[in-house]
Amino acid sequence: MKKAQVTGDFLTEEAWKWKSIEDAFSEVLTLHDYQEIRLPILQDREVLQKGIGALAGSREALQAAQRTIDVCPRETDSHTLSLRPEGTISILYHTALHSQKGQVSRYYYHGPMFKKAPDGKAQEFFQLGVELLGSDSLLTENEVISLGMRILNALGFRDASLKLNSYGCEDCRRKFFADVRANLESNVRDYCKTCYEELHLNPFADTRCQDKSCRHDLKAGPQIEDYLCAKCRDNFSRIRKIQANLGHPFRVDPHLYKNFAYYNETVFDFCIPQEGREITVGGGGRYDYLSNHIAKRNLPAVGFSLDLDVIFSLMEARRLFLPLRKNFSVYISAQSPNMEMMLLQIAQELHAQGIKTVLGTDSRNTADELANAKSHNCDIMITIREENIREGKLLLHNVSREDQAYIPLNHLTESVEIARKTLKK
Ligand SMILES: [Zn+2]
Ligand SMILES: [Zn+2]
């Protein structure tokens, strides 16, 4: 996470890079008819907690609830707000309440999310979320997975790949969960207390356990792939086949962990290789049962999120940010204070033609102003002098060629256009 905690620091040169990431994913998503949602940053704590509570009061729900950043102290205000920790819950809640039966909604959102780190410090991180709600068709999983790959490709990651797994439907999971719990209970000594409890609640949990004497995971126990019913097995093989045909490199990872147990059937991660390591930059899955817990309505859905901070750092490391194409621009300087009105009028005339200007704010000598125009990457400089104005002319400098000529004041934009053509901009 790049922005490890909330600080007042910012770098001006980062803004255009963030904008180029946003432009790239917005273009891909718009082509696929996804609508941008602007989620409120302040969210109703009660709705949020209800969504988090849909994880059946498990330890992971408790942890997630404790990690939200509340704006009003709970003891003193009954209507407490929280800074949004993620987007899925509010989009699912809103869509379950308002969408028509049979309607399919495609949404995306991006921006800062907030949560507390395990040490209690406030964290701000940037995320893109994509959700397709209202269909359990296999096509929608393939659409969403492919969309993630398209976005990574558009950002320049030609070597992005997928990890896939199936968590099965409620039927296959019931038997799997029962066997996992029985297996854990008969091997209780192999696990630390945390792992035992977390895996007991969610066999797909990534416990991040550091205890050397602990087995940490269920690699030795029952495996979900052996429990998939015929339909889930068939669906998963079709997903693999379609992704292979689309040319998306993937591998099946039976131990693809997701810290929220609400996923069912297909789950996936997006990975990028970097310096010999495989970096997970996002992921998601199908969550057909979550809306029933949150809004008491059946609304099948599939979605993913991308960790934009990780993506930003990888793009920096790979030098994937291409500088924006420089626009033609004109530096305008007035050599006496009473020419200010003229300076603003000239700028206005050029803006009307879509020409960018940089205004010299202090009256200085020509050499200083020319140096200033160069430092702003301007192509030409117009100097306004009282004695020239009286004669109806302006001085135009070609900044790179360092030559100069007078142009008629009443043919300002034509003369600037001619100068621009000689620069081929
Ligand atoms: Zn099944
Ligand atoms: Zn452990």
C-alpha cells in the first residue's frame, strides 16, 4: 500500500499519472457499458455494519467491523457515520432495494477507501471496484474476469495472468465445510488457536500465520475440488475453457484464499510478475448469496476490485507512465502594469480558439520573460508594450528558434495560428 497512512503529503507530478490510470480503465469500462457510481465517502455505519455482519457474526466480520473508521464516537451519537472501507456492500444494498426483477446492472467506482491497520493507525488506499448485479449466468463471470484482464492490458501489463478456483455452490460447500471442520477437530494439535478458529469459520481464510509450529492452512485436508457438484464442476471447466480461448493465461489454484467467506463458485485473482515474484493486484468472485443477508432479496452478482496503489507502484517501476502529449501554448507578458487589461483580453481571445496560455505575472525584461516562457514549455511568447500597442502591433517570439517578429494586433489569432503551423502543433 503506497499511502500507508493518512498524511498531508502530495506530489504534484503524481496527479497526471493517477488521471492516466483513471482514463485508461474508464475507457475500457465504458466500452463494456459499465456506469460509474460516485459512492459517498461518509456512509451510514448501521448499513455498513449490517453488510459486514452478513458474514454471520464470524471473527472476520468482527475484525472488519473493528477496522472501519467512524466519524462520530459511538457513545455520543446514535447516527454514526463511517468512512467507506469498500464499495461492494453499498452498491449491493442500493441495487437490491431499487432494481427491477430481471434487471442487470453494471457499475464501477473508484477512489480512496479507509480502514484501520492492525496497529490502529488510519489508512487511506485507492481502489477500483467493478460489479455486475442481477445475473448468475456464466457469461457474466467470463465478462467480468475478461474486463479485469483488459484493464490491466490497457495499463500496459501484457504479462498479467489469472489464478482461478471454484468455491462451489451452497450444496457442495455444506459437505466440504462439515468435512473440513471434522478434519480440523481431529488434527487440533497441528494448528495454533487463531488458525484453528479462523479456518473453522472460513476454510478459505488466509490467516497469515507466522507460528512455525502451526500448519496454517488446509492443504493436507479435504479439498473443495473433490466436493464440487456436477453443475459447479461443469461451470468451472467452461470458465477455464473460455478464458483459455480468450488467450488469458491462467492457472488453477485450489488454495486461492479469500478472507470473506461469502464468495461462491468462481473466485479469481489478477497477478503480475515482478522481480521473480508474483504480485496480486486485485481479484474477486461471484457472491450470489450476499444480498439475501444484506437486503433480504436474491440478487446474484459477480465483481472484482483492483488495488490501484500497487498498480501505481508497478507502473512506476516498469516506466509505464507515458508523458502527456504537450499542447501548443503561448506565453503572454505585459511590460508595464497598465497593460494588464490588454493581457487578459489577448488571453481571452486565444482561449476562444482553444489555445492554452501562460500569463507572465510580473513585468520584467524580455530576456527574463523568455527564460520563463521556456521553463513553462511554451512555444511562442507575445510581449505587450505600450509603444507597440499605439502602432497596433505586438511582438511575437518563437521560443525555440529564438527569432522574433511583429504581428498586427487586429490579426492576433491568425498570426498565432500561422506560427503554430510552422511548429507543426
Ligand atoms: Zn455445486
Ligand atoms: Zn497458525
